[in-house]
Amino acid sequence: MKKRVTLKQIARELEVSVSTVSKALKNSEEISRDTKDKIQAFAKLYNYRPNNIALSLKNKNTKNIGVIIPDIVHHFFTTVFRGIEQYAGKKGYNVMICVSDESFEKEVLNMELLANGSVDGFILSLSAETQERNDYNHIKEVLGQGIPVVLFDRVSKDVLCDKVILNDQEIAYEAVKVMIGSGKTKIALVTTENYFNVSSNRAQGFEKAIRDANLAFDENLILTLPYQSEGDELIRDFFESNTIDAVLCVNEIFAIKCMDVVQRQGKRVPEDISFIGFTNGILSKYSTPRLSTVAQHGERMGETAAKLLIDRIENDVDDNFRTEVISGTLIQRDSTIN
Amino acid sequence: MKKRVTLKQIARELEVSVSTVSKALKNSEEISRDTKDKIQAFAKLYNYRPNNIALSLKNKNTKNIGVIIPDIVHHFFTTVFRGIEQYAGKKGYNVMICVSDESFEKEVLNMELLANGSVDGFILSLSAETQERNDYNHIKEVLGQGIPVVLFDRVSKDVLCDKVILNDQEIAYEAVKVMIGSGKTKIALVTTENYFNVSSNRAQGFEKAIRDANLAFDENLILTLPYQSEGDELIRDFFESNTIDAVLCVNEIFAIKCMDVVQRQGKRVPEDISFIGFTNGILSKYSTPRLSTVAQHGERMGETAAKLLIDRIENDVDDNFRTEVISGTLIQRDSTIN
């Protein structure tokens, strides 16, 4: 296919200097009308376009924000993205997303790619592998170069930057308290590995609610599903070999799968076993029964992250990093007893 | 926050020319050991990094692909993205996504942004508004600049480029035939506006199957839902005021909503009314009853699009544009009678 013509090619073709071409295309008064007409006509004919990237290198700001998320299948991340886009759009910023696919290497590559002049700053949620390895050098390096980063949801205390998180521990505590209040006593937690900060915080809230109610805390009632597997077999075994009357799940997909399994085993939801999930997505609204869930307010989280980032890009803010906490909301539907 | 130091700043600070700094950082033998040591130490201290964007301007290829999709909430687009990423990753390309949010203006802006040197080519699915306006100048302009574009799923015959589509008409025909085969005669279509090429093609397959079976074709049994509304009210009215025993829906969200409405009206699925949707997403697998659906093989579509694009980026292919057709697969679950 045709290649775009460059300043250099125009200069060679018309036997003038590159600087003359550049000035002529900017309509500079230093250049004669005749020469300008000739150069401008030639540039038009061959589809010359000034390269924005080169321009933005000069002007420093690209007005682009890079977003790196672990996946685009989870409803939660897509709603955060919407919030980022809405706020950024209002402020005149464009948003580019890269997906780490839960891979450390991809997260690093995506960051390197965008850190080299394409974006003014990053909004990022750590990949599973990054949290597992506990290796944040790529983020520290970018911060060290003066490019601001805001972490959201999956964050690490080892990275000093602005953050937006959910009150995971408190809202998990509240959810379990609601189930205890409706008479449940054998409450299970279905979660991901503890190197996810969010899972670890939710587990703490879960345990605290059980202990505060003077119920027995039984570690066997915690099912940890590996993030890469479907987990269907593990779920079946778990519900077959334990007596459980309520379940807190750290995302809606786990909750939908578990409800499906127990209903196939002949149990009634919520009478025999009640469920609360995290993420108030479309799955929760149309499952049978409809799933009670913790709304994480992804859009608000995204807007907040974008605001923190753009503040830091545009103003000479000091190094006192801020952590904004979004409060989750428990939405009760048919999978819990009211 | 700290700003990155530039070649120019290093030169000024050390009172040497920019070209000396550049050569010293590349360890050129033209520069004395002493000067190189001094410049390299300074660059290290102030976090100097060569700008990859500038490098890639020189080398022409950015090894980036820009993907523009209408939204990231629909399962289908996320699976296409996965397919693109997998193929591109193997070939050493990075993928950046922008979301048009069904807006013409955003699609144009995103394209302009990336067309100016950030990517080697585009993979794009048209926004609702773009299809409605039937305005493709932004895409034609990019193609005219010699940047290849591959359209997928939502395409237009008015744009000459490589395309990947589903056999929408044929697979819709097949789905309706299955419902007729199980004794259904009053079959409805729940769809989006006809300016979506996919909806228009599916509607043609739908009508043809009904006429070929010598059933009466009733235009009142076509419900067109506006893409911006929830449509709940329209769905309720539609099923209250018409006698319907089977429904083809152009996406899984419509199907889930419709099944929900008719079950609340006391009808049994599939005995009284059977359903087939498009998009074999997670919603279809966990709905009650489980939804029979047309798998659109999004990953394969994405891989095919990436292959077409990278072929065109890397080889001097001629202007005979190709259209690859992916065959949908009907997956029968509990919402149809087997």
C-alpha cells in the first residue's frame, strides 16, 4: 500500500531544505508565496500529514492516558474503564487500554510501550502474576521517570503512588453480618489466592464478622479457586463435602457457578443456602435466583482514578500520595433472605 | 513530579552539542572516553531514556496495532480482542484498544489519534452511529495514507478494505429452521436497527427461513430495540400483545431479558416459547433455562483479522481486498426443544 510522504521526501523532491518545507507548511512569512504554494500543493497531493507524536514530543503533553487492566471479560474492569473515559473525556484526554491478561510480562511490556512518550500517565490494576511475584520495579521505574501512576482495586503497599480502593474488609464484614442476621451459621468464603490484596482484605472482614458473632471459624469453609482454572470440579467437591448454609463469593462469576452447582445438588437458594457475591454486573441481575451482591461502583472508582491522575499531570502536586476509598453497597436480591 | 531529562537539557547542562550527547549515549567511537563517561553518568543520574516513539518514526514500523471497538461490555467484542491479541502477540505486535462507545465522533477521534504514527494498522468494528450516518471518510482517509485497516463484524460495503464477517444470514436461517422443525410456527425476531449490517443480514435469513417453510411472515413479530435504551418496557408490551411461540434474538442480552419477561408472564421456556440468541457468552451458559445460541467464534474472528492486517503491514500485498467469512455454530441448550 501507499506510504505517507515525509518532510524529507518533499524536500528532496522539490530540491529545498527540510526546514523550508516545515516552515512552508506552517505558512511562515520567511518563505516566499511561490515556494509555499508549490510545497503546500505537493504535500496535499501526496497526503502529507504532520506527525502528532513528533508534535507532542515538543509540547510535552500527549493528552493521552494509558490504562492497563488484567482482563476485559470481568464486568468490574469494564465499568471502571467507563468511569475513566467519562472523566478523561471531559478534561480533553484520550484513553488507550492495554490488557495484561493477568501476565506479569505483558504488564511490563505494555507499560514500557506506553511510557516512551505515548501517554502522560497511567491508571493500572495489577495482574495476578504481578501480585504473586510481588515485583513492582516496572511501576517504580515509570514513577522515577516522572510519569504519574494511579493504582486501583488491585494495589500494593510497596508502590508509592495515588490509589483508589474499595473498603473491601468493611463491606465483606457487613455482608457476612447480614447472612448471620438471617440465621445462617455455617458460612463459607469462595475466593482467589491471598496474594490478591482485595481477596486478602475480604477474607479478613469475613473472619472478623464470624468471630464477632461468636460463631466457630472453620478454615475448611474457605475455598480458594486458582485464577487460571474453571474450578468446576473444586466447587462440586467443596459443596458435597461440607455443610454450608451461606456463601460469600469474591466475584459474581464464582457466585453464579456455585449457585448453579448447589441447585443441581437439590438445594434451595436462599432457604437452604444463601449467596452474596461481589460485582453488581449483568450476570447478577439475570441469574436464577437473582444474586445479592456488593456493588463496587466501578464507574465512580474510574472517575476518581482519572481525577487523581489528571490532577497530578496538570498541577505540580507534591509527593504526598493520596488513597481514595470507595464504599461498596450491599444490594439484596433473591439469593439472600430479607 | 520530576520530568524526564531530554538530550537538549543534558547538552545545555554539560555545554556540549546535542549530537555529542546522542553519540556518547550510543557509545560512539567519535567521542572521547572522558566525555562519554561524563555524559553517560549524567544521563543515568537524571533518568534519561531514549524515546522509543522517536526511534520508531525512524524505523517506520511501530509494531503496534490499534483496535477500535464499539464497547467492551459485550462478551463478543472481548473475545474478538482476545483472538487479535493472541495472534498479534505471536507475531511480536502490541495491541492498543480504544472504545468508540457507539459514537461516531469518538471513533473518528480515536482513529486520528492513533493514525498519527502510533500504530501500523487498524482493526475496527463500526460504531452504531457510524453505521447510522453511513459516513466512512475517516476510514477512507486513513486507508488513503497507506495505513491498512481490517473491518470485522460490523462492516460496510462502502469501505474497500479487508474484512472478517460472520455468515449471519445463513446461520440465522439455520436457527429459525431448527425452531420450525420442533413445531413452532409463530416465530419472532428481536433485533437492533437495520443500519447494523449484521442485524439486516440476520433479518434476511430469518425471513427466508419462514417463507421457505410456507409459514406466514408477519412484520409485527419483529421487535426493533433502540441501541441506547434498556428496552424493558418495549419487550413487555411486545410479548403481551402478540402470540409468539419462538424467538430469535440478535444478541444474548436481548435473549436473557426476553426470557426473563416471558417467564414472569407465566410462560414456560421452551415448551410455550423457545429462544435462540447470538453470542455464546457466559450469560448464555448460566441463564435459566440455559440459552441455545449461535457461537460467533469471536476468537477465531479476531485471529483472522489480525492475520489479514499483519500480512498487509509486512508484505507488499496488492489491492485485492479479501473478505473472510466465519461460520457460526448453533449450540442447543435448554431454551429450545431438541
